Amino acid sequence: MITGELKNKIDRVWDAFWSGGISNPLEVIEQITYLMFIKRLDDLQRRKEGIATHTGQPIKDPIYPAGTNHLRWTRFTNLGSPDEMLTIVQGEVFPWLRELGGDDSTYANHMRDARFTIPTAGLLAKVVDMIGELPLAERDTKGDLYEYMLGKIATAGQNGQFRTPRHIIQLIVEMMAPGPGDEICDPACGTAGFLVASAEYVSGTHRDALLDAAQRRHFNNSMFHGFDFDRTMLRIASMNMLLHEVEQPDIRYRDSLAESAAGDAGRYTMILANPPFAGSLDYETTAKDLQRVVKTRKTELLFLVLFLRLLRPGGRAAVIVPDGVLFGSTKAHKDLRRMLVDDHRLDAVVKLPSGVFRPYAGVSTAILFFTRTDSGGTDQVWFYEVTADGYSLDDKRTALVDPARLGAAPAEPLAEGEHAKNNLPDVLARWARRNGGERDRPRTEQSFCVSREEIAEQGYDLSLNRYKEVVHEELEHRPPSEILEDLERLEHEIQQGLSELKSMLK
């Protein structure tokens, strides 16, 4: 967790950037991320050196070849003065950074535009001191740092660049359970949160499989794919993946809705995404192959069409969508829902509470889980209504349970009664039983199943409240004679009280 002391330090550095003339919040994040990345590269090099010393073998694939050791974090941060440090970081470290990874890597492609824009030696010294206190080997710390910094961007929700909460990403990845043979894509990847979480899941769950050389090559070179049309996001995403030891992620510049997907059609086995929504595009600027499927300008619908096109038959997707996708009444909305239910397999609808994306936005959302089949296959659709995700649903998003009990797979089991504060472990547990006992759960429960036939009868409406049944408490009805007796008794007591009050006043 980011502590109060560390938050104060970040705030001071943030203020220093602004007073130093850097007012673009994403530029602040980018500059801090570059330096975090450089420090992490030094940490990785020291690990390689330790392995070489232990085995007596030369360093395998050194990050810093001969003649570049003076560019390491531990070297330039220990120079005599901030001015010397600024000179070497600006004049040597960044030019070296732009060439790191080889000319053919997607990383090198994005980093060619990387610029060091910290204007003064004093500001650089402040940022370096702050980053030096971060335990960057701990993945959660990096995630918390991004979360906190992105939370400082007032326009994040409007720009569609806010970060999907890490515990929601974790829930989706745990439910989808990516395997070592998957090809995973996020066509609106932002800072690559879904791809990073998928890499962590595969590394932790399929450790033995990754010992195979061919499987490891797939993990490093062809398993993870991300698109975005914001070059700053692409650079941050590339660094984020490399910090998590994915050597050659396929992170590409692409306007996913404007460009034809023909080259990638049917390529991916899994799509995980929280695409920008609640926007509209001009028909002229939208890819024609998407418009041929559903005639619409709504970005949330166009992305779903794109995802079906990118998946190979049998490929699975988990996508966060605004509630309007579930019940919108336009022809495009209905056609898309019918397509998911009748032409492919809709597996689940998980309703999220409206405060999940605060303080950026209060929009109500759900997660759609579906499989591309091209031949139908929907039998029962599993619904779950998440009412609590472990945090308060106001702008403060305060943790409601101990940090060890947050998330979908908490380090400690929830205590009795804490389910009402964090539903996510229950979502994961019941998801595993969706083809078994969950089918017999009554509609009054938090999760239940609905048949394809009933969904079709309801005009392919996928809103949970359409099918949920409310328990009505039976009220005890008293005989009228008893009620009259009580009223007479009450009237008598009032009259008696008035008489006593008059006596006291005489």
C-alpha cells in the first residue's frame, strides 16, 4: 500500500513539476515512469550479476553491456551534485534508453519519441529521492503508485484514460484463467493493466510450463498484444510490460475502431478490455468492416463487434461495458445482444456497483463474458450482482476490510460477515460452479442463471433486474377489533394526561 508519508512525498514532487513548468499530468507520470523504469533496469542487472556469480557463468543477456555501467541508477544517483546527475541523465542515459531493446522491438519503436523534460537539477534530485524509497520489486507498489498518480488527473474520466481498478482487473483475470498457450489482446490497452495482470497470473500459475524454452519464447514474444492511439500510453504500457519481465510485448499504435481489423481477424484466443465508451464516432471515420456488422456510431457497441472479429473461434472475452449495452432499445443494441446470445455463447453478466470507477466517473457498468463460436451455444447465462468490491463507493474509495482481505483472491480469508463488504471472492467461487449448483439457485439470490429461451422472450434484455426476483416480507395483519381497542386505549391515556396537566396548572 502507498503510505501517507509516501503520498505526501509524491504530492510534493507533483507540485515541484507544476512549479517547474510541467503542467500536463500525463507528462508528469511519463517522466516519473521513465525514472522508475531506469531504476528497475538496474535492479534486474544486479539480479543477473548475482546469478552469474553464483553459477560461475558469464552474465546472460546483460542489460548494461561494457562501457555503459556509468548509466546505471546506482551510479548516476551517487554523483557529486544534482547538476552532474542532470547532465548525464539528459545527455547519455536517455539516448541509451531510446535504443534499448533493439531496432526491431516494439519497445524501441515507442521509445524513439521519448524525451527527458525535467527542467532543473533540483527537481530531478527530488524525483530521484522519492523513487529511491519505492520497493519497485514489489508489483503492488508500482500499481498503487500508478493508481494514486492517475487519480490526480482531473480530466482522466473525460479522456477515457483512467486506470481500471487493479482489484477489478484481478477478478476478471482470475475468472478467465489464461493459460500458457493463449494469445491475449487488449485493443484499448492504456497502461497495459490487463496484460500485466495476465502475465503475473500465467507466471504464477503455470511456472513449470514456462521452463520449456519454446513456451518461454511465446510468453516473451507472442502472447501479449495491446493497441492504443495515445503514444504516451504506449510508452508507459511498453515500460510496464518490460518491468514485469515480458521482453518483447506486441504493443502497437492503432486506432482500433478506425482501422480495418482484417490483418488480425481470428488471431486471438482471449480478449480482456475496458474500452472507452459513452462516445460516438462519425460513420465516415469508422472501419467499414465493423459498420457492416452493426450500423452504429456508439463506441461501446463497435468495440464489441471488433472483439468478436479479433477472436478466433473458441476464443473468449471479458469486457467491461456501460449498463446501456445491456438494455438499450436501439436496433443496434438489440442486434448486438441477439448476436452474442444466438450466434455465439454468452457466458455471464456480472453487474458492478456504480462507484467502482470513482472518483473518475460514477457510470454504472457490467462485465460481459462471452465465447466466439459462430454457431450459437448459449444455454444458461450466469448473472451476479456485485454490491460491494471491498472499498467505499464514494469518491474517497476507502478500504472497508483489512488489505490482506481485499481483491478476488485475498491473502487471508474473509472474516464472518465481511462478504457484505467484499463480494469478489464469492464471485470467483460461484463462477466456478456456474454449470453446476448455481443453476438451481433462486432468482432472489445474488447470483442465478437464466435460460437462453427466456432471454430471447424478453427481447434479449440482459439487465439483471429484468430477471431478479425480490423477496416481499409478509406483514402480520391484525384483526380490526384489536386495532380499535388499541385506539380507544390510546385515546383514554391522552384524555387522562390532559386532565392531570389541567390540575397542575390550576
